[in-house]
Amino acid sequence: MATTEDINKSQQPNKASELGKDNKETPYHCGTVALLGVPNVGKSTLMNRIIGAKVAIVTPKPQTTRHRILGIHTDEQRQIIFVDTPGIHKGAQQLNRNMVRVAYAAAEEADVLAIMQDASKPLDMPTKKLIERFADGRLKQPRIHVLNKVDRADKSRLLPRLKQLQQLDPGAKAYIPVSARKGTQTDSLLKELTKYLPEQPAIHDPDWFTDQSQRQLAGEYVREQVFLSMHQEIPFQTAVDIERFEDLGDIIEIEAVILVGSERHKPMLIGKGGGGMKAVGTKARLGLEEILGCRVRLNIWVKVDEDWFDHPGKLIELGLGAGNE
Ligand SMILES: Nc1nc2c(ncn2[C@@H]2O[C@H](COP(=O)(O)OP(=O)(O)OP(=O)(O)O)[C@@H](O)[C@H]2O)c(=O)[nH]1
Ligand SMILES: [Mg+2]
């Protein structure tokens, strides 16, 4: 049964594991890999796939991830601490600027940069610019390019795409086609990433697979359903605040508030006779029951907080600051 704040099996995030401590022949590797890219390329899907749990929400809409999320993969050879980041994009609001800052800060702190792109689409300008920016050598860490969504890509275009990428960033260590959705080539990616991680024992307990608390997950699972069910600008102007999270032993009770940025979004979100909210609540609850491993009672309210996404103080309150405050 899950405890109030922690979804990891072990309750000790900082208890170093014994892994890699006494094997002198095969060195153990442990370090951080930042997952970087424009929105929607599949960064969160890849991290979830590798660690085997949905700790980062995934939707077909861009700008789904809004803050830094750790997902930790541990095996006999390595412990890779993946840092999922918000997609790098241009956006007018303070929220957009914070998201981009969070992504660049994660890149600066990582041991290895995994720069992802969607190989099922032609190389677009934002992706090209992003690659050039990382290839300029300002950041010294090894770069590995990950060409995702190959399950949907035209195979005959893959080789020219790899060549194009090699020209754009000849200094990168590798260019690896994967399918995060299907899990294709993710083992090769792990092997390649491992080569560039420091030789050291595991930092985290092997049972520790994310830094997301149950409370954070609750907010994200609700937001995921809002992203999936709403259109146009509504999802981007919506945030979720968990006002109460209480583990009563046989059930977890959660009170969630969905913040909307304008009065006119409220009825759209609530839907006819509250049907929209009911659907969001039911789906979020089922997802949470699965990951938390126990029954959940979820109550959701909708509140208007005019232009919350452009107020630095409010963003910090919601855990959506730029990370350096
Ligand atoms: N066909 C296919 N779809 C994928 C693959 N990986 C991710 N997707 C889909 O691409 C969409 C975006 O995936 P995310 O993982 O949310 O992308 P992201 O890069 O984290 O996006 P942001 O958080 O917005 O930056 C979702 O609909 C995924 O199901 C893949 O390997 N193949
Ligand atoms: Mg994401």
C-alpha cells in the first residue's frame, strides 16, 4: 500500500545502494541524462518506457511537461537518472519562459545530453535551431541524438535523416533511432548513454524510481485528462492545485482545484451538467489508483484565477517557477 507522499518502494531517496560498490572488474556507471527537445517529440514517453511507470504525463498536445521530473533506471551495470524536461519552445507567457529555463538548467547540470527529435516528420526549423544551439560547444557534456517515433517513420528517409543530423552536429557521440512507444532500440540507447556516465556506484536506492510525490502525481494525472479532453488554448491556460491529499489507510482522499485563466473557460471545462468534469475525474482517478496501488476518492473544483500563467509569484506557488528562485 502506498504511503502519503511517496510512490517509490523504498522510502529513502538518499540511501545509497550497494550496487557497484565492490565489483572492480566491470565498472558501475551512474549519472544524469537530460532529455531535451522541442515539445511533443516523446521525451516523457521515453522516460516512462525505460523506467516502466508513468511518472510523467503524456498527451498528443505540445507543452505537456511543465517542470523537471526525475525517472531513475537501475540495473546491474548502471543507474541512469533521467531528467525529463519541458519542451523548448517560444512562448509569450511567463509560464513558457520558466519552462524553457528549466530545460536549459537541466541541460547544464546533466552528465549527458540526450537530444530528441521526431523522426516521423521532416526536420523542422525549431528542431534544427535547437540542435545547432547544443552543437555550438558551449555545453561540454557528451551529446547523443535520439530519433524517436521510428515506428511511424518512413524507413527510406531514416538514413538521409541520420546523415543530415551528422552534418548538423558532427561532434555528437551517437545518433540512435528509437521508438519510445514500442520500446524499440531503447536497450541500445541505454548502452550508449552508459558509456558517458561517470564510473561510480549507484547514488540512489534501486527501489527509488522518481522524485515525484503522490501529491504531485495526483495534480499531473488530473491535468493530463484536461489536456486530453480540452481544445484550443484551454489546456495551456489550465493548472491543477492539490488542496488536500490524505491517506486514510484503505483510501486516499484528494481535493483538486483546476485553475483556469479566464471566466469563459470555466463552463467549457465543467461541461453540460458537469459531465466534462466527471469524465476528467473518473479517468484521473483510475490512473491514480493504478499507480498508487490503492483506492482513491477524487473531488475536483474549477476556479478562475485570471492570467495565473503570467504571474511569477503564482507560478512559484504552483511549483512552476524557473527553478532558481
Ligand atoms: N508513434 C509514436 N508516438 C510516440 C512515440 N513517442 C511518443 N509518442 C507520442 O507523441 C506524443 C507526445 O509524447 P510526449 O512523451 O508527451 O512528448 P514530450 O516530448 O514529452 O512533449 P512535451 O512534454 O510537450 O515537451 C504523445 O501522443 C505520444 O504518445 C513513439 O515512439 N511513436
Ligand atoms: Mg513531456
